[in-house]
Amino acid sequence: MPSSALDLAMRSYEEKKEEKFYRFLLAMVFAIMEINQSNDLLPNITLGFHLYDSCYNEISYGSVLPLLSNKIQFPSFFRTVYNADDDFFGIAHVVKYFNWTWVGIISSNNELRILGAQIVTREIEKNGGCIAFQETLPIINSMESVYRIIGLVKRSRATVIILFCSIEVLVPLMEQASFHNITGKVWVEMAGWSITSDFPRTDILTTLNGSLSLSPQKGKIPGFKEFLYSIHQSRFPDDPYMKSFWENAFHCIWPGNDAVNNTSPALLKEEIVWCTGEERLDSIDPNMYDVYNFIYSYRTHNAVFAVAHALHQMKNCVPGKGPFKNGSCADIYNHRPWQLLHYLRKVDFNNTAGERIYFDENGDVPQSVEILNWQLFPNGSNQYVSIGSFDSGSLNGEGLSIQLNKILWNGGHSQVPSSVCSDPCPKGYRRAAIQGQKICCFDCLPCSEGEILNPNDDSKCLKCPEDKWPDSRKEECLPKPIQFLSYEETLGSVLACISVLFCLLTFSVFCLFIIKRNTPIVKANNRDLSYLLLISLMFGFMCSLAFIGRPNRIMCMIRQVMFAVIFSLCVSTILAKTITVVMIFRATNPDSKLKKLVGLRIPIYIVPVCTMVQIILCIVWLTTDAPFAEFNMAAEIGIIVIECNEGSRVLFVSVLGYMGLLASVSLFVAFLARKLPDTFNETKFITFSMLVFASVWVTFIPAYLSTKGKQTVAVEIFAILSSSAGCLFCIFSPKCYIILLHPEMNSRQYITGRNARNQGIQ
């Protein structure tokens, strides 16, 4: 900005500042006039006043330095204005309220504002926020710093800029912000200056639109507005500031002004507006001469009345009952300063607006800080809107009250702007610090599987308990769903239906064999063993149902033992049938030694003996380390699988291994007998059935080990059904085919003739 424009702006500011201070003087005069006219306060006593260029002595209306509350260092200092700490803590709580974690701070190079920047920085960082940048504006030769700071503000992601600046250095800063069209920021300023009255250019108002300000709450001074409109040189002829105020307010010059007499003739050619004294004060712009908003004027008024009430108490002192030595009183016309101080500490009165005024132990008047939102409208009008307050007695934040619906941010929208270094992490992601950066700048990393975001620390994740699993947003650990193969689900119901259908099919074959029990095809190769095999296959199909449903200890014990015993019975029966075939055909040879064994009926003993061995193994298994139900948390992610733990793995493998041994022996014997005459020879079909049986269970082992959860149970059921069905179809389907479709082949003549042909071929 050109220096001439800056000088013009500063001159305009100085004029406004003089008018503001003059209003403080008028507030004192008005208060003294009210006191002198009162019949209750200091009757028969007239107060006068002297003017000093200081607001730091006796009772202050404008000094907000926090240090002055220290009564050890400043025992005689009182003030009717707030402690600046209220501003500092209020700003920190406002920043926390709006979740602004990345803010910039610009301060003037003086004690109060540097202190404010330090306190706000400490409080923001204590609340988890960070300072994006902190810059100081020197009072002298500040333009170089202004240019540098403006560049920093434009580059920074910080949307919120906190200002601890005096108006002298702030005007050029905001001029440059306006020149560079910086309108997307929220400026937060402490009390001490006013946008509407302190800034000379209207384009700055656009830059500051939506800004927030903390200010002492406005006070009421009844009659003061009328008094301000009534002042005139004729009423106060001895007022040394009246002429200067009048000239600045109305931009005129009083006749006889020395400045006019000393002006060169060339400049006198310019048109001069002369003051007449007829100008109306109610025509002045309120931004220049505010008769509505009393902040410091109100504090000035209270300060005068506080002294008056202290003097009134001094005047009413009764000798012998006074507060001083030997009950003495002070002479109101010739008192010592420390005597007035005694009464000031105890002042407690209602001012002319009815508000209570008293000093606390620090010499401060307790009060709230008002939070203002400066709003500029499209038609050019503007206003400060009170959007909340901060109670200076509640530094923990409980005293903060904000009405969001009253706020208009820069651009005229109501949505709270964001001011962060890094955008908040989405649900289920934790903050990960970036090396060399402040904690507010971070990356977002997803919580690991089975973890949720720590509700008390969003930089960490918490592992859910073993029986729980995160919800979809990774905010809460929910109980894991319990899984088992049930009849209600499709897989369980299909397997159950298949088991029942195969059982009914086996029962149908059994009934067919009972009906055709006297036919050669049924009588061949020991029909009793065929009946036993069909019954064991029926139970084999039905035992798969024990694997469906919610496992418990009893069912876990029953289902494996039932499966082991039934299949041992089934395989031992097949072995007995195979040995029967071998013995019958080998015994027909005259030189065969098996003739002696045929009469011993050895196959009949094979079934109970082989089955009993399996029963003994199962009894040992159940009595030492039986199967039991358990909750498997690791089988499937996010699911609790209820399954049967087989207990002793050695005995479980022994039971399965024994069945495999029986099947292997049956396969071996059947393979050796494959070339015997085939009229009554079942060994080929038994060989096929044992190959199917072996293939199914060999395939079952890797499938069983590679599946998890209820699929493991489904694989075992499938193996049971497949191996049982293989035995049923391979052994009994050829006979059923002859019985049902070719009954002419189910005759002794056909079988004998075929047998003879086979022997002839051999």
C-alpha cells in the first residue's frame, strides 16, 4: 500500500481514537454530575476532577494486564474492566468449541499481546490443537513484516487466524490482506478495537466479514445517550477538547483557529467549511460517535461511582467505631490514600442500571466476556451480532455458551469452516504421526483386522476381545456370530435330506432282499451277511445326521463313536463276504486245504471280532480323552465356530486307521479273488466298493485339513455319504438289476449253466 494511503488511514484512525477517548472523558463528567445531583450519595459534597494521561492509577477502566491482579505486587490497584486472561482463555475455548486444530497467531510486539499469544498457544496445545505459525508485528518499520506475514497466511492451510494486535499495526496488515483478496479466513480478535469504527476502507470490511471478537459485555448508562447529544461549547466553555472534537466530528473549522491563521494564502483558496455551533450531534455516524454501545464508557462510569461509594462509606463512619486504629475514622476532606483503599476493597453497590458492582480479592470486577460475530450484508450494511458469552469464572470451558444459528461466516454461509492441518481420519482409521511434523499433521492408517479405533485416543487402535469382532465402521466390538452346521441352513438341510433318502433306498433294497430271500441271487454268498451289510449301511447313512446341529459334549462323543463302530461293522461284513467267496471257490479244488475250514464257518466270527476291536478302541478313547464341544475363535475371521474337539488325536487316528486297515484287507482279499468264476462271485463288486471307499477317505484327509468351520463338518458328512453310497451301489446294484429287470436270470438253471460255461472256458 502506498505510504500516502497508509498515512491517510492512520490519520483517520487517530481521529476516531481521539473521539473514543473523549467519550470516556464525557462518561466521567456525566457520572460526577449524577453524583453531585444525588441526594443519597455524598449529600452536601461536590466532587471535582483532574485529567491525567494514564489509565493505570487509582481505579482503571481500561488496563487489562493480567499481572495487575497480583495483589502482592499491586496491592492498591483496582479496575472495572475485565482481566485480559478472560479474553485469552475465552479465545482458547472458542477454538476448542469449533474443533479448530490448526490456527495461526499474529501479535503485536508488546507485553500484553505477547503474553496473550503465549497463553492461547499453551491452552490450544493442551486441548490437542497446534499452532500453524506464530508471527510478531513490530510497531516500527512493520511493512516488511506485513508482506512476509501476508504471504504466510495465503500459503497456510490454517483457516483461523488469531489476532493479538494493536490497531496501529493491524491497519496496514488488513490493508494488504484486502489487496491480496484474502477472504477465506476467520479472524479472531481480542477486545480493544472495533471493525466498524477503526478501519477506514470499506474493502477491508469484506476481508473481515464473519470474524469473531471477544469483548466485555456492553453496559447500560441511563441518560448517557441524551447527555452525549446535549454537549456543546456553550454548555462547557472550559472544556479544552470541545473545539477539537467538534472540528473532527463535523469536518469544519472554528473561526479564529490558529491552524487557519498559519496556513499559506495558496491553501486558503481551498474551500473551507466553518463551524457555526448549529451542527447537530445526532447526525454524526455512530461509528464515529457511538451513543449506543457502552463498553469502556460503562467501565469509566462504574469507576467513578466506585470511588464515590467508597467516599460515602468514609463519610458515614462513626467515630469510635471506625476501621482504623482505636476505632478512628478518616477525614473525608483530608484522608490518606490507604484509607480510601480500605473502603474501595469493600465497595458493593448497584449502579444506575441496577447491576451489582464489587471488587473480588484480586481487585477485579467479575463479569462475562461477550462473543461477537461481525456480519457484512450485500447491501453494504453491517453489524456486530452477539452469538454467545464466556464466563470468566469458569476457565474449564463450562462457562462458554454459543448460539450457532446466529453466526454468519465469510461468504454468508452458516456452516462452520474447518481449520485443520490434516482432514479427520475416516471411521476405522487411526492417526499416524508424520515424522518431523506437529501432531495435528498426520496420515490415516486403517486399524488392523480385529481392532477398533480407541475412543479415547484416535491415534491408537484397540484389539477386540477374543469373543468379539469390530462392527463395519470399526467403532465398537460386537459379539461374534456363532456358527455351526444347522438344519435351518441350506447346506445342513440338503445333507440331511440326502442322508434320509439314501437310508430309505437302502431300506428298500433290504426289503427287496427279504422278499426275494429264497432266490439264487440272494442266497448266493451268504444272504445273512448281505442283510447285516444293508442294516449297517442304513445306520451309516443315518449317523451323518448326528453331525448336523449345535454340538455339545454328548453329541461330540456319540457321533464319532457311532461313525467308527458302524463303519467297522460295515467293512468287517464286506471282509467276511469276501472271505466267504474265496473259501467256497477254493474248497471245490480236490487238493485244497480250505475244505477243512469251510465247516468252521470262519466268516461268521470275523464280523463280531473285528467290530469288537473297534468298540474297545472307542471305549479307551471315551474314558481317557473323549471328544468335547469347544468355541473355536480362530477358525474363521469374525466368527465363533462351535465344533467338536476330538480329544486324544492319537486315539482318533487309531480309530480311523483301524477302519482303513479293515478296508485295505478287504480290498486285498477281493483283489486276489477277482479271477474266480463270476456266477456267484461278488469279489469284483467288493473290489470296486473298496476302491471307492479308499478313494473317498484318501481324498477326505486333505479336504478335511484345508477347510474351516462348518465346512469341515460338511466334508466329513459328504465322505460318510459317498463311501456308504459307493458300497451300496457297487455291491447291491448288480443283484437288484437282475431281480427287478431280468428275473429269468435269477434261476438255478441259468446260474448253473453259466457256471459250467465259465469252467469250460477256464
